[in-house]
Amino acid sequence: MHNQNKLNFFIWTVPFLNSTGRSIYDLAFIWMILEMTGSEKITGLVAMTSYIPAILFGIFLGSIVDSFSKTKIISYGILLQILVLLIFPFSFKIGAASVGLFIILAFLHNAFSLPMVPAFNSYLPTKIKKENLLRANSIVNVSWQVAVFVGPIVASQLLTLIKVETIFFFCCFFYLLASLIAKIAPEDKQEYEKIDVAKILIKTREGFDYLLSNKTFLIIVLLTILSNLFVMGPAIVGIPVLVKIYFGGSAADFALTEAFVGVGMLLGTALVYRLSRIFTHGKLFLLGLFIDGGSFCFYYFISNLFELNILSFLHGIGIPFLIISRVSILQKHVPEKLLGRIFAIISTSIIGMTAFSSGIFGLLSDFISAPTIFLIFGVLASLCGIAGYLNPNIKLLN
């Protein structure tokens, strides 16, 4: 297969396969914990603690991504995730299944997934011209969003046929295909560089120094962090809580709600690609921040699953505005040698906020109803987009 064909095949398939496996995992894991405990609070805390250890070293992975072949990092990272996922069904088989064990396994799974996003995002500029990056990122997002649509549907159908722990075998199947395709993708050549702890620390600091010396990019990262602080808890913990506890829905209903998010994201990607000819990437990013948060405000008013699905579709539209524009901006303006570190900082920040936000949502649910938390967090998240619009430099980025 010609290198260009291998590259196209990689871009179209790896995000889809990896994200399909991840979507199935996310649905199965959170539903499994909710069924085992029946508690919003415990589910939120489990979602939080499973991410926290990864935060401790996630930012340092950027130095490794910038030092080695990114396609190999992607391939081997996925293989390690497979090894972890196989322990889930095995633990049920030997009677060792417990919330404590699953927290450890979720941590390991999430830790090994950490290099995926910075490696993939920093790989594309090594093979694609800058003027074509937004198109390439749109393709990647379409691939990812189809997975967000397909993954929950596959999971919901499997849940009606097999035990939840068996579903992890299907995650492994999609992960394995993604790993094999990443292995044959055109490799980005890296000069050999000896890496030790001291070198990793130095290179990581270089990434932070770059952000601190580029205030506009620093503000984009800070806005991303604040936005995720308010949207990830409702998205990860709040949605299944609404489906199961407030509306009495099943795992299939939860999967359908997630599928509606995926359909909305597909429409959002098409809109981003078209609107990028009219608006700057910076304006699209800020609009995405506003929609991502503002759409959650309306969850306060819903009373059934049908309304939840409609709003989930609308919420999904804003996500590509935020992601595609942010990734394209950084790929075009950040030096290639630093991309892994910058994307690692952003990726780890998002994971950190996912953990913190999930925990906060779980704790607040003891005192405030889930719909009210959606309203409060939605207002705060939408303010991030408004605050960013006050910065003229972000609006001009393209």
C-alpha cells in the first residue's frame, strides 16, 4: 500500500476503531459501577479517582511523544490498554470483582490511553501541509464522532445479550485493530535521543515555558481547563444519573442518549468545515465553548428521555467547534518539536478536570438535584466562551 494511502487509511480508521472501543468501555464501566453501588455519589467518586493517578504523570508523556515515533507510541499504548481490559472479565470469573479493583484497572486503562491524543495530534503536522490541517482534523473528528454514535449502540445491544463484564472483550477487538493499523502507518522519523528522568523534566518545562511566553495560547489552555471543570462532570456522571435514576431508563436508553450526542457532533463537524471559510478558527473555538456549556443549562427543564435526547443532540453540535478549531490553531502555530508537550498538557488538563468535575458532581448530588447542577455548571461553562471573546487575539487566530 502506498504511503499516502496508508496515511489516509490511518486517519480514517484509527480514531474510529479506538474511539468505538473507548465508547463501549465508558458506557460499560460507568453503568457497571452504577449498578454495583446504586449511588450517584460513589459513581462520581469512582469516576474521579480512576483519573487522578494519571494526572500525576500525564504532562510528562508529552516529552516522550516528542522524542519517539508517534505511531509506535499509539500502537503500543493501545496494546497495553487491551491487557488491562482483559482483567475485567477475568476478575468476575474468579470472584475477585470489586469497586476497589475496578478503580485500579480504570486508572491503568486511562493512563495507557494518555499518549493517544498528543501523539495523534502532533503526528498529523508531520505528514500534512498546514493549509490542509483543518480538513484533516475534520476527517478525524468525523471518524471519532461516528464512533461516539456507533459505540453506545453496540454496547446497548450487547447489554441485552451478554453480561456487562463480557463487553470488555469487544472493546479489546476494536483496540487491537486500531493498534495493528497504527503499526503499519507511515512512520514519523525521529532522531535517536537518550531519555532519562532529568531530560523528561527539562523537556516538560520547555513546554510550560513556551505557553507562559505565548499568552494567547496560555489563555486558550486556561479556558479549556475551566470549561471542562464545569462540563465533564455532567457529561460523564450526570447523564447516566438522569437516565437511570431520574427517568428510570435502561442501559439501552443511556446508549441512545450518547448516540444522539454523536449525531449532533457529526452535524457540528460539517458546520465547522463550512463556517471556517467565513469565521476565524479563534471565533469558532469561542463559539464552541459557549455552546458546550450553554446547552447544559436547558437540562434543568427536561422531564423525560425524549427531551434529554433532543438536548443531547444540540449539545453535541458545539463539541466539534471547540475541538477542531483548537487543535488546528495549535498545529499551525506551535513549533512541531513542541507539539507533543503542548497537547499532553491540554490532554492531561482535560483528564484532570474530568476527574475533579466528576467528583464534584457526585458530592453535590447529596445536596442539590442533578438538573440543578446542570443549570449551575452550564452557566459557568458558557461564561468561559464569553470571557474568551473579550480577548481580541484569540478571535484573530486562524
